[in-house]
Amino acid sequence: MTANSNTVNTVLGPVHADELGIVAVHEALLSVVPGAEHAFDAAIDRAEVFATLAAKLTDFRDKGGRTIVDSTGMFHGRDVRLYESLSRATGVHIVASTGMGPEEMLGGYFLTPQTNPPTPWPAEKFADLFTREVTEGMVVPRVERRGAAGLVATAASRGGMTPTDESLFRGAARSALHTGVPLSVRFGDDAVHDLGVVLDEKLPAGRVVVGGLDRADAVAAGAPFRIARLGAYVALDNVGADDAEHITDKERAALVAELVAAGHADRVLLSGNATGVARGLPGRDLPYSHVLTNFVPLLLAQGVSDQDVHHLLVDNPRDLLTVR
Amino acid sequence: MSRVNTVLGPIPAEELGFVAVHEHIGYGMPGSELDTRWWKTPEERYGETVPKLRRFHDYGGGTFVDVTGICNGRDVDYYKSLSAKTGVHIVACTGFVGGDTALPFFARASVDYLVRQFVHEITVGIGTTGSRAGVIKVGVSRGGRMTDLDKRIYRAAARAALATGVPILTHLAIDAENAIAIFHEEGLPLDRVLFGHADDGVNAEKTRDTWIADQGGRVGFDTFGYETELEDPPFWARPRKERLDHFLRFVRQGHLPRVLASADANCSPLGWPGVKGHTVNYLFEDLIPDLRAAGLGESEIRTIFVDNPADFLTIKN
């Protein structure tokens, strides 16, 4: 991809960054737990999947959304050709991701290769695999490559980063550094530590978004502020989640107001981590428009200005997603 | 009525003929499909595969049992076209080559769910193909000991075998004590299990082949042809004579009724380079001449490649 462009990689090709509009920066379109595509009781009817996703994307557009980022990576149901058709049909820009993780979600090819001993993949091999999804295009497995990935996404295990997770993080960071697309990470049990691993690869913090920082454990640890001070993007991207694992929308809105008051309006991102269609897992059935319809009013009530809301939903994701 | 599931439908066991009981049309570790270094066009895949199957047919081969597990690139529509065009019966499997080739969805699944997956593929069909699995594949993960996931898969396979009458093939026969304990607990007769790869270079020394046979299990010498004499042998290769002597010793100890043989070759590998010069036709081109030279008679050869596999593959219920 061309360096220092003003464009973002969407599934229909590069789009000028100013055209992105309001972005949902961490969502899932088709989300399939690896292997579920072979489940005897989980048939995937493409026409039905398309209709469901098209309705959700249209609702998002009707509420003001213009761009959606599928952050599921290359091995969790990603269907690039379906996303191309959806983008054409709905007019919503779709940015798809390469990458994978955490370790538990990988295939045996990466964990127990046919070598003696079966040593898991090192960072450099992951870097090469992910980089080619940007420079040569995203794979339709064993068939063809399509358009360029718009970001690299990976995650660490909840119990803490494993050695293979670390290889994924380092490989993903090198790939982001080499290609100019951003890196999106979900941390394990320590957001600051996990960000440190990618910064150790010399990737500028401003090219990284740390997701899931509205997890209750992260908020209790002060991680959103610590990540913002390190210069990375802070994604509060479980907006609408109403469970023990996360803070509530009301608490989330207060947290945004505090981050803005602390001078981090240029570092905060919002999204719902909704699952458009899920197979093999429950998924989070939330409209992609939830941030716009339900959460923005809470922000305004907290005293966050219209201008700051614009930063969070338009300017910050644009700056992150622009290929550098 | 004797009956065996092939990808083109059930056939009588009498029609199986000469059987290569542990083979692969093409095998790749799960995830290898993401790595373009291994990709082949359909022209290349058919081009590498069809001549091998045609030669197998010309030599008198009747049936090719593909034991490529659920997440390893198993491609039943492709097998159907290969079978229809070459005349070779192809038996496809349900199950997994090992716990480390089962993707997260199945790694997290309960034994009960795995049973239903296997039974569905045996009695209703695999995916949308309508083809029913004829065998259940299980195996031991890398590392030499059965993992908890391996054990869940073995237990589910045992239950599915009892429910459907289809037999089980294993990848590796090491740690057989744990495997046999599970089969005993589930009440599965051991002659419904083929303990495979008793002959491979890495594990032969650790495999209790005669002990398995004494308990009634079937034993697979089914990596024939992976030889250290090859130009670029894989890590599981073994000197040709050593494997052959091992096999003959086993047969002459009275285990002929329990033994099966195959080559575990890939017609067109999916996620690895494969082994140059090694094909299913090793059985005809090298092994059978070696067996004759060692003094085995035609009836013994027939027992190994026709009668034993027919008895093993016939659905028993």
C-alpha cells in the first residue's frame, strides 16, 4: 500500500479518510468460532446472513453511521466477498481486519506444526502472514486474495499473555509498522503490559488501539487513563454491555467525561462490539447504532460537548484508520 | 446385509476389493488454508491426484479410505468427483486426527455434542454432501500422551461406533492403555478399533503392538513407504528393512487376523510439502513384492488387504 496516503483500506478499495464519517471502530459482522463452520447443526445460509447483516447496517446508516470496522481478524468467520456485497448494497463503508488471537483461537497449523518438535509459530512468521493480507490482499482460503486489510487485530488470553500470544502481538506490531495500517489489540489481564509489548516493537503508540478498556477490571486498575497517557487509543468498545464483566453505560459515560476532562478527547474511541451474525457462540445482539441512539445522549448529559463527541466518533477513528 | 459407507453411497463389503485403509487425498493442519504458500489451483490438485488413483485402480486397488479429519481439509464433494471419475471407491471419515487438529469450536464441545456430530455424519451425511462417513478417526496429539481433549474425542468416538456400527481408526497407537481403558469403559469390542501407525519411525519403539493384538485390537502398519532412504524423508521415516522386518515378525507371531497395512500417503498435500515419491501405490509397487520375496503367500496377502479390511469396515449393528 502507498505510504503516507490519506486513505483507509475498505473492502471495496481505498477510501479518502474524510469520507469515513461516523465510525463504529470495533464490531463483528459474521462471527464464527473456528471450527463451527463444520458443525452439523450450524448451517450458514448466506442469503439469510446477508439479509440480517444488511438490515443491521442499514439501521446503522439511518442513524448516522457511515463506516463499520469488522475487528474479528482473518480466522473468525471473515467473509470478504460477502462484505463487499454488503457494502455495495447498504452504502456503509466496511473495513475488514487481518490478524488472529488469542492462542486458544488459533488452528493447529500455527501451534503444533508438522515439524519435530512442533514449535509454535514465531513473531516473524505471523508478521509475514498478516503483512501479505495488507500488501497483497485478504485471503478467501485456498481460492483467491481480495482487497487489502484495513487493520491488524489480535488479542491476548484472559488469564494473561502466553508466549504464543506474545508472538502474535509482536508479529502484528511489525505488520502494522511495515504496512502503515493500525493495530487493534484486546488485552489479557494487564492492558499496560500488553501495550508495552507492541511498543517494544517500535510501533508508535498513536498507531495502536487498546480495546476492551471498559472491562470492570481494567477500569478498576486505572488502565484507560494509563493507556491514554502512553499515547495509544483507548477503546471503550463494549458500549451497551450490561453484565458483570463490564461497567454500565452510565459509568461508561462518566468515564468518557473524565477522560475528556483530563485532556484525552483525541484518544478515546467508542463502539459496541456487537455481533451481526454469530455461529458457535452466543454473540452480542445489539444494534450497531446503539452508541449513536443510546450512548451519545448519556455523554451529552454528562456535559461532553458536541465537538468532543465528534472527536470520538469521527476524527479519532479517521486518524487511527488512515494508512500512514 | 454387509454394508460400507462410501462417498458415493453404501456398497456391499464384497465390492471393496483391495483396500488402502489409511490414506489421504490431501491433508493440511487447520489454519494452513490461510497460508498461500500451500495453495494449489483445482487443475493442480486434480492433476496430482487423478493419475495416482487411476494407477491404484489399474493395479487392482478397489477402495481408498481417506482419514483426513474434520478440520484438516476434508473435502467430500471433491472426493465424490474423484471416485466417480476414477472408479475407486472412497470412504470418508468423521472425527479428528488428534485433539490438536480439532478447532476451538470442537475443542470446547462436550462428549455428548461430539457424539452427535459423529453420528450425524455417519447416519445423515457430512455437511451438505449427503455422503455418510464410513469410519471414525481419532488420534493422539503431539507430545506422546493423550490429552484430555484426545480422551473426550476417543470416548465420543466409542459411543458413536456403538450407536452406528462404524469402526474407529487411530492416528498413533502410543499410550494405548488409556485408549483401551476408554473403549472398555464404553463397552466397545476392540476388533472395532484399528490402532494405527504402529510402525512409524518415531513411535514404533513405544508402541505395544502385540499387547494391543492380544487384547483383540487390530493393528495398523500403515506408514509404509515413509523411509529414511527417501531423498527428503520426513521426521517419522524409518529404514525400509526395519519396518518390513517388524511387520513380518508381527505377522509370524500369529497376528495375521489382526493386521492391516497402508501407506498414509497424500495424493496432493494441502498444508505441507508432502513427501516426494511417496504414494498409495507403494503398496503395489514395493510392499507386495517385498512380502512375496519374504515368503508370504497370496492368501495371506489377500487376508491383509481384502478380508481384514472388509471385516473391519463392514457396519456392525
